[in-house]
Amino acid sequence: MNEQDLITRIKGLYPDAEITVAGENCSFEVNVSSPAFTDMKSLQRQRSILTLFNTEIASGELHALTVRAKTPQELQQNSD
């Protein structure tokens, strides 16, 4: 699995998302910002993304995936 694979799969669920990926091989950290997260709790956001990779996590192809999911407004507040 590589960075582009992660981005492509997340964009399939959240086409308007801004995504950054750090890491390599089987351990990644993804930062996802999407207006779709507005009415979702933090855990719901993370689960919606982690579920996309259940098969890879179960098989060991992906050992670690850290997800940070925020709305654009939350990102704006953090940068102020």
C-alpha cells in the first residue's frame, strides 16, 4: 500500500476531502479535512475512514494507520 492508494480510497468516500499522508510501507498517518465531517463525532469520522482499510489491516498489509479527521473550520481554528 502506498500514499496514492490511501488517498484514492478516501477520496472515493469523501471526494471533497483535503488529504495529506505521512509514512511508508505499512505504517501511515493521514490527515483528512472534509465538510462532510461537520455533523459527525470524532470517533465516527475515524471509523468511517478506518473501515475502508479493514481488509489490509486484517491481512497485515497495513500495520498502522493513524487518522486525524477534521472539518475545514476546525483546521482554521487550530491555525489561528
